Amino acid sequence: MDLTFTEEEQAFRAEARAWLEANVPRPALPSGDTREGFALHKEWERALFDARWAVVSWPREYGGREASLMEWLIFEEEYYRAGGPQRVTQNGIFLLAPTLFELGTKEQQDRNLPKMASAEETWCQGWSEPNAGSDLAGIKSRAVRDEANGGWRLSGQKTWTTRGAFCDRMFGVFRTDPEAERHHGLTYFLVDLHADGVTVRPVERLDGDEGFAEVFLEDVFVPDRDVLGGVHEGWRVAMATTGSERGLTLRSPGRFMATAARLIELYRAHAGDADPTVRDAVIRAWIDADAYRWQTFWTVTRLMEGGRTGPEASLVKIFWSELDVRLHATALDLLGADAELVDGDDAAWMKGWQFALSGPIYAGTNEIQRNVVAERVLGLPRR
Amino acid sequence: MDLTFTEEEQAFRAEARAWLEANVPRPALPSGDTREGFALHKEWERALFDARWAVVSWPREYGGREASLMEWLIFEEEYYRAGGPQRVTQNGIFLLAPTLFELGTKEQQDRNLPKMASAEETWCQGWSEPNAGSDLAGIKSRAVRDEANGGWRLSGQKTWTTRGAFCDRMFGVFRTDPEAERHHGLTYFLVDLHADGVTVRPVERLDGDEGFAEVFLEDVFVPDRDVLGGVHEGWRVAMATTGSERGLTLRSPGRFMATAARLIELYRAHAGDADPTVRDAVIRAWIDADAYRWQTFWTVTRLMEGGRTGPEASLVKIFWSELDVRLHATALDLLGADAELVDGDDAAWMKGWQFALSGPIYAGTNEIQRNVVAERVLGLPRR
Amino acid sequence: MRFAFTDEQLAFRDAVHDLLEKECPPDRVREAWTNSDGRSGAWDALSEMGVTGLSHPDVAGNLGVDEIAVTLILEETGRFALPEPIVEHTAVALPAVAQHVPDAVTESSLFVAGGPLVPYATSATALLLERDKHLYLVDPAAATLTPRASVDRSRRLSSVQWDPSRATKVGDVRDAALAFDRGALGVAAQLIGLAQHMLDTTVDYAKERHQFGVPIGSFQAVKHHLANVALALEFARPLIYRAAHSLARRDSQRSVHVSTAKARASEAALLAARVALQVHGAIGYTTEYDLHLWMKRAWALAASWGDAAWHRERVGRAILDGETAAEEQ
Amino acid sequence: MRFAFTDEQLAFRDAVHDLLEKECPPDRVREAWTNSDGRSGAWDALSEMGVTGLSHPDVAGNLGVDEIAVTLILEETGRFALPEPIVEHTAVALPAVAQHVPDAVTESSLFVAGGPLVPYATSATALLLERDKHLYLVDPAAATLTPRASVDRSRRLSSVQWDPSRATKVGDVRDAALAFDRGALGVAAQLIGLAQHMLDTTVDYAKERHQFGVPIGSFQAVKHHLANVALALEFARPLIYRAAHSLARRDSQRSVHVSTAKARASEAALLAARVALQVHGAIGYTTEYDLHLWMKRAWALAASWGDAAWHRERVGRAILDGETAAEEQ
């Protein structure tokens, strides 16, 4: 056990810190979940890509630095410490890319990854449907074979598609075998949202941003080269991605450490009139963020020595999402009657609170995650 | 709405307070869940009975005062305020008696109620069996018809029988129709624990008292006159009693108000070194006890005006049992490193904590109670 | 001891319910987010029915109306998320103004109260404001109103800058304390109504919405979430009514009772909002769905007129530090 | 950065596990409740294996053993609810005594520490006690030991009355602080072991116990209770190991790290005990069943060497009030 960072890791951190301090936009960009903000975020992503900070853990040929997992964590800590913008490329980079690396063809990787990393093409996720939320296997959108044109014709509706109104492409599963039920007979497609037959309707989220979209597909042609993994094997392919979503890649500790640090600043500004119970809540939240950091280092060490992540990823998802809710709830408690304000200096907390509330819902509700922990980590019987 | 007590109610309170102040044993009796303590408690119960305080709400002919529900609540407040001993007669008075009043014959009432009130005969409850806990309908103990002697022969095992080792009689349900399943074919019996074929084995509880017992029955004769309600109708009869157990009668607010008052005393004694979060926990616990009191007055007003209690009783059971846990947990937090002591001045808190932990388990676990609230109060679908 | 409403009080509540069902459906609440004044348009109908003026001493004297009846009505306005300054005007300002400066009350009077953020100040004919524990009735034209944006966009907030003067002083320490308690209890009652509505609509949704081939309300985790909300409400509501009684009778412990009520009502409403969103999932996370209107009102009111921690600490000063006499049993 | 144990550390832990499985089965823990000294009888075997003396500077120097290895072993002793003063002797007193008064250490030395309640003081050859932030090594014969009864009857507590003297002083402020942190971390590690055992045995019970025709572990409410315990452990355990590393390296932030560890370990163990009892139901509520042995130990240790609230506040003084420098990233 050695909890100091190596010289290489320290050098990596210093380089990241210097670049971020010089380049993170001031003042902060508007929300990337609005049309205007999204365009500005794409410029930022391009700047990140040009400096090779967009996808540090990827191979050099796709714009990365082949950074270790530990270095990736360090980068994330520095990114959030510097107050870096949200990553509007994240669904592509953190959800689709791991699947492409694992199951995509070289041609698919070459064609999609560089443009994804540079934000030339932005990706959204097409999982949920009106009747397939927690129960993802309830997917009804279908794809019919178009032998003549060498591809498939997709129809149906996807919903709660984050940033769907601004993105260029969508990845998701569709039913290719109409006879099959539940998680059988699904296929994973990469869909061009500019194609004929696609209609995207923006949907306003809790915080007022049009960060959601409904995507309607009517006989949309998708060529065979945009099938990821085997035909009818979409469930297996999709599970690889939800594994990443729940697990390590999406929610690095840096984000919560940065929020905890901001919370401590807020506490200091309000310490005079803060209720003693709020003080304890601030301490708890900081300890929890610290616990999240060290649990991550623990896991990453295991992974770097050849271990795998499994259903324990559900523990991680429960913890970060509920920690994020607590961090913001504590901040609102500190703000007291001013908490409801969405203008002024502290408005970011109310916005962050609303965003945090989505955490226990998306990527598998925390109720589902607790079932997974009980059944697959602890071995309790399914019903 | 008038939240002042009537002159009659105030007079009743004054009389009860005066008698209790003069008569409550000092120092406190040893635990009634031990053999020695039980005998002393029977003497106390006899004194209560002689002064007509044992069963205030009962008819005069059985030793009561025909007190209103509101007066009964007042008595309970005074009883706990005075630090009155636990009621070792409570399972008879609060669980069996309501059923006897509602479904018993006059002969059964005359024969059982006066001796129950005076503690000449003490009663325990024979519900649970090794494989019938939360799932009460899983009862396997059986009764076989003995036509020749005009009665039934009971065999089987009851468990977690509170004070079973010290009591004279037991009420419980047995399977009289071996063909019937679940809650059909059960009959409610009043069983003499001194009869041939009964073996009682005391079981030590968490706090070290032998407050539990296992009751083994082997061909125990019970005459027809000790069948309560109809043969094979035991489930319906038993449900009347569990309604009382869950509902109003067993856990009057006085107990929790008295505990909250003691907690405040403890806080004041430790205020110098008390953590600020513990202060808030004390306040919360006091507010909760107050809320319990006023929810009870609200319910009692409704009952006195002809209303009925239904599944809302489950809300009450959840609330008091979890309140009791919080009250004691807060006290232990105040005691800090001394909390583990079971000798000395503050040892009652650790004993009370262990007793409180049984609350969310017995009389239907709180998990079951939350199901009842969801299904029968809110109308959510059963599975 | 009789802890229940009279038949008259309940009948009036039901009449207000019927009026609000007609005059303040969810679409009206939604419109108030974007219209000019953030209000429902139901104020006139409520005035006509006598609701908004219910707390005027003349009316109260004639009809025997007191804080108990007003509280029951306010709970109902919470259920409908009524976007109007009814707590500020009817519960807080009107009785104070009518008692101390009766001539200041006209048919068109609309008083608001609060501070430092005052809702609907730009709609008001006068502002009842507190400074150094005394009350002042201030002409909006004599104050500087700076609009602030609430997460609940129907709540048109202003921060108010003003100078107290002898001429505008209308109440002393006791009046100011009473006004504060009335405000805190008023929003507590609304929070209970908001929470009840969120519980009811979420239960309905959980019965209808199917996943894994069954209604989501049949999952034990969903059941227990919703049972916890029912539990919080069951043990908050009587505290609201008890506090109303204490205010009506000017009980010496009324501030403690108001604080227990506001603390538990705030907690219950925040829990109801949290569970409602979690059970609804993504649909509840869009502004196209109505839930957010109730949820955001609950967030705002839970923190206004003192949040739960503030009120608990006020209780603590009474019961632990003996700042006021302990309650008589 | 490598946050993992070495193979040697894990192998030694496994060897201790095997020894305890043989020498300290639940019946031994139960016997310690009623025997003369409250102990398991496993001490000699542990000594022979080198476990109890592991923290002696000579041993530590030779084998490269430090607080990291000791912590891992203490977690294992918690899993078995070992009723011995191993935290007091091995984690706290031995390294301090061996460093400052090496001649006081003999083969038969048994040191205990703590205060004001000291476990197993009547078995000890010497007591390491703190007064005004300095450490003293006191002959039990020179102190007045008054037995006190713990809810965990194997914990033979004494309150100790004694007078400090220059002759018995063995450590300064820094030594006393280190001794306290070692004690707090030692019981934190044991709490994690206790909690893990309670989780494991409760999961087993929930698989076996049937009600309503199915294993109770198939009910979602039971699943979520147990998942919450797993969650608490998953995010407590790394903090224990991190604090051990900080102690071993004499990191300037070690006290903050020990406090985060003790706070979260105490919370996790109390939750594990609560859930274990609730899931077991009545059977867990009897002393005939083993659960109570673990549960009561957890209650006692969670409150000893500073409870969770105390340790959180110590963290707060560092991170909020700046009493020590903030952690370097």
C-alpha cells in the first residue's frame, strides 16, 4: 500500500492543472443543455481535443494520451477543481465508446471515435421508451430488414434522450426479431439523427433547460455498417454500456470533491447564522465525498491489477447519486429562505439540486440498483 | 375544536395523579419480566385493581370506572408521568379483553375478566410459532375434537410468548380443521397453562430477562367453554385482537411523553458536553412525542363521535415503535461511552433501548405494517 | 377536549375546494408561471365568496371565524397550489391592519407581508413589513422593490428596501410576533395541502404505470416510499390544527406550537416531493408534467417563514433552555 | 498510488482467520460472558503466532509490519467478536511502552488502555492511561479499579482511579494523541469486521427463513435493508485502510483520517446491527441466538474511543474551522 502519487502521476497532474487554469472559460459557459450553450460547449470540447485532454485514456491514434485509470482520475479531479464545464460529449465518450472499443469493428472505431472525441459528431443515448424505463427489456421500437439497400428501417419512439435536440447521432437498441420477447431479438444501432424520417422534439427538464428530447423514428434507414455487435444481440451489447454508466466512468470523485469544497466555502460564508445541524451535514457530506474518492482508488487499484467490475458498480451508482442529493440539500439548507432564488450569486445550488435529483432516477433507478446489490452482490433470491 | 380538558376530565386527572403519587412503588420495582419481579408486579396490579385504577375504561362490574377514551388517555399520561411500573397484565387487558368484550359470551366475560383485572389470573399471548411469525396464517399447532369430554385436545408449539413462563393462562389460535389452509379452519382457545401436557420453557431476551417463553402442548384438554368465538372462526377473532394491538390501546402517548421528558432531563445533565446534533435529536424526539399525542387526541375525538379505526392503526404502530427507538438512541448518544453500562444511574436507557428494539418487530413487523398502509390506506395493488 | 373541526368549518372548506377546482385547475397554476403578475385570476372569486376577507375582525366576529377556520382553508389552497398571496394577505396582514389601522382596509386592498423577500409585492396596495420586531405598513411606492426570480416562477418575489417611520408603524413586538406565527402556520397548512396532493397523484400514477408487467405500485420499495409520506402527513397534520387552536386562543405556548407545526409540515412536504419525483421517474422530471409546479412550491414554502431546522431550534430554546415556560399537561 | 494490501499481509490475515475459526468460535465468545476474566482463551495461541506482539518495534522493524497490517488483523478479530484486549494491548499500549520504556515489556506483559472505562484492566500487568494529554504507565496495584458492567458481558470494564506521577509518565502530548488515534482506528477496524459478520449471517438467514411460502430474503424491503448495509461497508472500509496508511506514515492529517474512519465505521456497524436484528425478528432478540454477541459488541465499540458524532466534529474543526491545514490533494 502506497497512497502517494508517483512522479509521473504528479507530473501529469501538474500539466493538467496548468492547462486547465489557463484555458477553462471564465465566466462559466451557459448550460450545455440549451441550444446556445451547446454550441459553446462544442467549441470547448474542440479546444480540449486539440490539447489532447478530451479523452485522456484513449489510444493516441484517436486523440488520447493512453493515460492509466489512475491518471484519468487525476485528470477528472483537476477538471472539476478548475471548474471545467460539463462534458456535453460524455454520453458518447463514456457510454458508447467503451462498447465500441470492446465490440465495434476497426472500421466502426476509425469512423466514429475521432469525430466523437473532437465533438464534430455529438452523440445521445436512445434507451428509454414511453413504456420501457426501468424495464428496459420492454422496448417496442423496431427495425425491419431492408435487404435491397443493405440495412434496416427503424420505427418507434425514444424518450428522455439527454441533449437529443442538439446531437447529431444516437445509439440505442431496437427490436429486430418481432417474434422474440423481452431482452431477446434486439439489435444495437448507431442512428444518424439528420436522416430522413427522424423527428426530434425537445422536452423541458425540471430546471427549465430543454435538456431532454423525444425522438420519433419513421422508417429511418440505417446501413449495416451501423449495427454494433451482432444482429439480435443488442441486449448483451447494451449491458456492456449500462455497466459503464453505472460504474466508474461517468461519475469520477473529482466532481463530488469539488462540490464538497464549494459547500465548505458556502458554509464559511454562512457560518454565523448556520444551524448546528447544518454544520454536521456539511461535515458528513465532506466525509462522504472523501469516502467516495478512496473507494474509487481502492477499486481502481484492483482494476489496474487485472480485476473486473461487476454488480458492485450498483453500490457506486447508489452512493454517488445520493451523495450528490445530500450535498445540494445541505447547501440549500445553508441558504435558507434564499434557496429558492434562481438569480443571483448562489443560484447554481438550486440548479445543481434539480440536476442532482435526476441521479437516483436515471441509469437504473436506485430501487433497481438496490435489487441488483441484494441479488447479485449478496446473493439473495430473486422473487 | 376545544383543546382544553373538561372539568370532569381535570378532576379525573387530579384524582389519578394524587393516587399515583402516593402509591407508585419507590424505588422502582425490578423488571416484571423476571420471576421475582413478576410476583411483585402482581401485588402492584392488585393494589391498582383495589383502587379501581387497573382497568379504568371497563364496566364497573368488572372493576372499571367506565372511563371515556379521553379519560383513559389521561390516566395513561398520569401513570407514565408518575413512573408507574410496566403493566404485566397488559396482554390480557389490552389484547384479550377487547375480544372478550366483543365476541365472548357473558359467562366467559364473568368468569375471566375480574380475575384478569385483579391479576389473580395472568394472561399471555400464544400467536407465533417457529414457522409462523410475520406469516401468522402459517400456524401449525392443532386441536383435535374430544367429543366424549366436550372439548378439544391441543398439540403443538408456541413461541416468543411474552412472560409465558410466569403466566397462568394463554390465548391463541390453533388449527381445528386439518384440511383447511392458511387462515381457514383455525379456532381461538383460552388455554390453562397449568393443565396436563403443557411444558413452558423460559427464553432469555436481549436484555437478559427471561421475558420470552416457548410453550409446548401435548394433547392438552381445553373444554368447550374456553373456545372464544365460533369453531373454525379463529382468524376473524384473532384479527380483532391484533387490531387492538396495533392500534390505540397498547401504546398510549403518555409513555413516550414520559420518556421524552426523561430525555430532556438527561440532556440538561449532559448539555455541557453534548454534541449539537444530539441537541437537535432531542428536540426532534420531543416534537415527535408531541405529534403522537395530538394525533391520538385527533383519533380519539373521531372514535368518541362514532368513528372506527381501520388500517390507519398501522401508521400508529410504525410511528410509536420507531419513535421509541429514536428516543432511546438519542439518550445513548448523550451518554456517549457510558451508554454501554448496565449498572449505575443511567442503566435504564440501555435496557429501554433493548426493549425499544422489539417494537418494530412484534405485533407485525414494520415492513408488514408499511405494506398494510400502502395497500389498505393508500389503495396500492397487492402483488 | 374535542379535537375536530365543526361541520360548518368543514362545509366551508368543501365549498372552497369546489371553487378552486373550477377556478384554479393545474393549467391556471401553469399560466401563472408566465403571465404578468404570477397570479391565478381566482382572487376575485375567492373574495366574492368571502375567503380572502375571512380574517377581518368584523367578519370573524360575526361568523365566529378564527385562525382554525383560516388554517383549514389555507391547507386547501395548498392542495391546489393556488398562486396568490393568500397567506400574506388573509392570514398575516389583514387581521393586523384591520385591528390597528382599520381605515387602511378598503375593498380593493391587497396586502402582502414577509421579508426580506416579499412575494407579490408588485401586486400589493400595501406592504406589512417588520423591522426591529415592530410592524410597519408601507406604501409600495415608498419602497424600492427589486424583482428576484424564484424556482417557482409564479412566486413573484421582490427584495424590499424601505425606511421605517413613526407614521407607518402599526404594531409592536407582540403584533410582530403574532404576524410571524400566522405566516409560519399559514405556509405550514399550505405545505400539508401540497404534500397531500403530491401523495394522491403519485399513488394514482403508481397504480397506472406498469413496468415488468405489473403496476409499479405493487413493488414493495414503492409501497414503503409512499407509506412513509402517509406517515409524515398523519403525524404533521394534527400539529397544524393544534397550533391554529393555540393561535386562536392566544395560548402562551403558541409560538412553540407553531414551530412544531412548521417544522413537521416542511419535512413532510419535502419528503412528499422527493418521493413523488422518485416514483414518477423521468416523467416527473419534465416541466410538461404538472408535478413540478407542486414540488417547487413546496421547496419554496418549506424554506420560507423559517425552515424546519430554524423552527426546531425555536422549540429547543423553549423546552431545553427554558426560554418560555414548559407546556402544562 | 497503490491502494491494496500486499500478498504477505493478506496471507497473514488469512492465517489469523484460520486460527480464530478454531480458537474463537461463537461458543467461546459466549463463554467469555460468564467465565472469570471475560476472555476467549485464544490469547496464548495468538501470542504464539506473533499476533499480539506484532506491533512491538523490534518485530515491526524486522518484518516490516506497521499499522496497516495490524489494522487488517484487527478487522478479522472483529469478525470473530474476539473477546480480548487486543486493541488495547497490541494496537495502543505495546508500541508506546516498547518505545518509551522497553524494559517494561516482558513475555507475560498484558497492557490495556482507555479511560475513563478500561476494559480488562483486572487482567492486565500494566495500564497505559492518559491525564492532561500525557501518557502514564500505571501498575494496577497502584490504582483503584471499580468494576462496571457492560451490556457486552465479555467486556470486563473498570473505572480507574489513579494519581499521575513523574515516575510513571511515559509519553508526551504527541504520544498521547498517537495512542488515541491508534485506539480509535483499532476499534474502527473491529467494527467493520463485526458489521461484515452481521451482514453475512443475516444474508444467510434471509435465504433460509421462509414466510408466506418464500425466503424472506426475496422481499424487496429485506433486500433494500441489506443492500444499505453493504453500501455502508463498501464506503467505510477504504477509509479504515487509508487511515491506517496515514498512521503508518505519520501523515500530518492522520487524526482527520482516523476520525473519518471511526465515524463511518461506527455508523456502518450500528446500521448492520439494526438491520440484522430487524431481519432476524424475534429469533435475533434472544440471547440463545449468537447475533446478540456481535450486536452488543458493536454498540459498545461504536461509542468507545469517541462516537461518530464526536469524530465528525473533530473532522469539522479541521475542514471548516481550519484548526489543522486542509488536506493536500
